[in-house]
Amino acid sequence: MKLTVARGELFEALSVVSRGLSSRSTLPILSGILVSASPEGTVTLQATDLEVSVRRSLPLVSVERKGTIVIPGKLFTDIVRSLPEAAVTLSVEGETLSISCLQSSFAVRTLPAEDFPRFPEVEPDKTISLPASRISEIVKHVSKAVSRDETRPVLTGILLSVEGSTVKMVSTDSYRLAVKESLIEDGSLEDVQVVVPGKVMDEVSRLAPDSEEVTLGVSDNQAVFMFGTTEFVARRIEGTFPNYRQLIPKESETTVRVSREEVLAAVKRVSLLAQHNTPLRLTVNSEDQTLSLSATTHDVGDASEDLMVKVEGPDVEIAFNHSFLLDGLLVAEGDEVVISIVSPLKPGVITSPQDDGFLYLLMPVRLG
């Protein structure tokens, strides 16, 4: 195999494909990137960890000799990252890849291409197209609440549902729940409901250019995302996603309307003294129309701050994990947020008057 390609194009493709590399597999071949060059001038890069597979094509590359090789992915990406912006020549002799660019040259041992897993070819039962910018906006609102606990796989995913012209994503780690829905102006879409690995939704939202459409195809056990010359294929997460609707309180006793920037800054300050999993206490005073934030860490110190707010309902005191509360305030949009509280032992809910499609629910921490 021998080909020449612009360093910038190659590095961009490697940056995308390397998202599929396995970091902890006992199979060395999964740490590699498969590079295939065709005589027509198309070069394809692939990576997989057996759960997620990524493929990216580079058209109109100068190919002298066709071939297929597997290169250690991280090393290959690091080498190309370090090169100057010029033409890069890849040439394979035996089991060694030569990489040259201007005065720089590298020789890297390759891995056996015949051991590399075949790319999963998905024949979707349903296909929809969504603006990449809209996917990115929705994922930003829900990604923080995706669970990292592999013992409950369904919670490591994002529930993506499309109904008519409404797209909704939901995530929960059982301590908080995030819901974001958005209307697609281009009319009705085919109904879809699928649980996709949270890391895949994150990668797609980060890598797909805002100006492009992302096509989602769903089969019995896989989901494929396509944009430009990139394909992400992921296994659908098996299991039943929790019935999140029954977790959301139907009504609240006390609501607090507050400037988002003010409460965000106050939570950041008071949280400095909420160490070692110490909760952040919220005390709502209806008569004074104040919200008091406080935290005390034994043998360290305490902090408190009062905010002028609009309170409706009785006084209440509730405590939350400060980091979870911060995440909810960070992704809410608009100048104000509303914190709705039923009781100290029931979940609190953060919503935004400027974004009626967003909801963030927090389980309380029991006060000592």
C-alpha cells in the first residue's frame, strides 16, 4: 500500500475514528485503526471496541498501491498530530508502515489486518434525519445525568424518542433525571424509540458539524448514525428504560423563581465548603422571599449565602448533592430558573420559563 494525503484531512479523520478505539480490551487488534486504500482514490479508516464501530472515508486521495493495514491507533494519531501541515505519504513494506512528511519520517510495525473485526453493516428498519445542531443542543441538556455504572447498562444510555415532529431525549443515573424535548419544524418524522449508549450520543453531538444533517438508522439490535463520510454503529442497549414519567411530581408545594446566573454563582461559592459528599442545604423563606444556601463540612468550616427570590408556597428546607445541583443549573437556559419542591423527602425539579421542553429532577439528600 502506498498513498499520499493532506496532513489536515488525515488528522481530522483520525480524530473521529479514534473515538472507536478500545482502551481496556485484552485483544491488541482493537487498539488499532484499519486503513484501506482502493485504486479509485478512496481511503477508509475504521476502529471498533466491539460495542461501537466508527468508519470514516477520505475521498480523492492519491493512491499509488492499494492495500489494507492495521496501525496502532493512538501512536498513529499522535504521529500525525505532530507533523507539519503538508502532504503525508504512507507506504507499507512487509509488516512495517513508513510515514513521511517533509523532513520527518517514522517506521511503525503494523498489526495483522485479517484479525480485525468486520465492520457491522446495518440494514435499518427505520431511518430519520435530524439537524446536527439540534442533536447537539438536546444532548447537552441530558448528558450529565447519564450513569457511569456499568452494572445497570440501561442507565448508561440515553432514551431517544421521536414522535411526530417532537424529538425527546431522557437520561437518569437514579439520583437525577434530565429530560429535553424539541420540535423539528420540517414536519412529521417516523416514530422511533431507542436506547443509545450515552458516549455515542456525546461523540455524535460533538463531531457532527452543525451545518450537516445526521441520519439515524435503527435495526433490531443496532443503531447507526451517519453524517458526511462518517458512520457510527452502536449496539442498542437491551433492557427497559425506567418509566421516568412516574418519577416527576405532578404538582409542587413551593416554587422558587430565581436569576440563573445569581444562583449558579452562589452554589459554586457555597459548594467550596460542601466537601466529602456534604450536601448543600436550601432554606426557602416565604415571608422574606429569600433562598438561603448553606454547607458545613466537619473540621473544615461552613459557608452560607442569601438570595432574593420569588417564592410561592410554604417555607421548606431541602438538601441536594451540590455537584448534581450545579449540573442542572449549568444546562438550563434563559435568565431565570424555577426550583419546585414538594417536600424535603421528595425530588426537587429545576425548569426554565424560557424553555418549556427542559426538566431536571434531583433526588434530595436526607437532612441529619
